Amino acid sequence: MTTALCGCGSNVFQGFVGETEKNLLESIEDASTTEDYSRLITAADEIINSSTATDAEKVEAHLIKAEAILGKSNITALDIMAELALSADEETNPINVLSTEAPIEDLIAASTSLAAASDLGDSGNKEQNLMKGIVNTMIVMNTITEEFIIDENGKIVNDVSDYSDSLDNIMFPGDQTDHNIVYYSTQAFDGFDNSGALTEEQKDEADTIKQKIAEINTLKGKDETDSNIEDQLKTIFQGF
């Protein structure tokens, strides 16, 4: 199944190697610039929001949109797998290794598209599940590093004025309140697990991240002093 886009009086793919009409799959393969990926996101959104597109067409559009969002930020599965391997092999803390400069809002949009494709009945192939693992892991790590500066040993090195407030701030990534950090951590592990792409060491690393996020969530549910929150967060981050 392929989805062709050419309508509304203009070609949304104008600029892709001179062709007048292309389908999403062909266009994502040809995309190489920020402008290319931005056009793909716009094209995918047109299908997603269309009242005449089939569920199958919307599934493809959601998956292509997620891939285009990663492409726009120059994020590749190969790079992330290498970083996971480095973190697992050298026992370095993965928080900084797996964070990215990609805007958190873009990552959340990619995660939302992947979840929407699943809701429409597509569980994704191995590559798409790997993308799901990558996107959601980055959401988790970016959320943490937006609040804390953490060195390679998991030590918090920035001056935190109120650990209770900081704990609150990392519970819901970005500006949304629909899903907490545990949701994205679970989505990440499920994606990696279903991709079949991880070595046992990498899978253990992904599972550890999931467990530590669960510990953060448990801490949030306790009525702890700021000092105790500080101590427990430091222990959690060093255990990643």
C-alpha cells in the first residue's frame, strides 16, 4: 500500500528531485534536508486529518510522520543503537548519552503518531518498533536533562533550588499532561523489546531505565522532605 499526495491545487512534494507526484514511502527515502522532512510532516498531517483517507493510509502517514520528525533532527536508529551499546559495554550512565537536542514537543508528536498507528490496528514492523523505542527513550532522557545536569557517573552537578519542584517538573514531559514519564518509559521498552534489535546487554540497559523511571514515579507518590527527595533522586540517577 502506498499513499500518493497531490491535491489542493499544489504539490506538497515540490522540490523532491523534480517529480510532480510521489508517495510518502518514496519521498521519505529521498528526503535529506530539514525542508524535505518538514514537507513530509505537512503531507502526512493532510492524510491524518483527511475525512476520506482510509485507516491504512492514515497508519502509513502516522509512521512516516514519526520517521520524518526524527529525520528533521538528524536522528538515526544506527546512531542510537551505537549509543545504547556504548552505554551497556562501558557501563556509562545513559541519561546524557541518550538525550538529544531535538525539541521535546517534536519527540512527543512522533510518539503520538506511533501510538495512533497502533490504535488503528498496526503494531508496526521491527524497524518501526525500534523507532518507537528510540523516540520514547529520548522523551524520557530529554525530560530529565531539561531539569538536571547529570555527569557520566549519574551525579547531579547543577544547583537545584527545590528538589520537590524538580521532581514535579519531570513527571509530565513537555507541556502535555495526558501521559506521564512512566508511560513513555514503558512505550520505549515495549518498542525495543518488540523490535528484536537489541543485544541482551542493550535490552538489560533498556529494562534498567524502565525500572529507574518506575522508582521516580514511586518517589513522587510519597510525602518526602526535599532533602530526602534529593538523596533518593541522586541514588536513582546513579543507578541508571
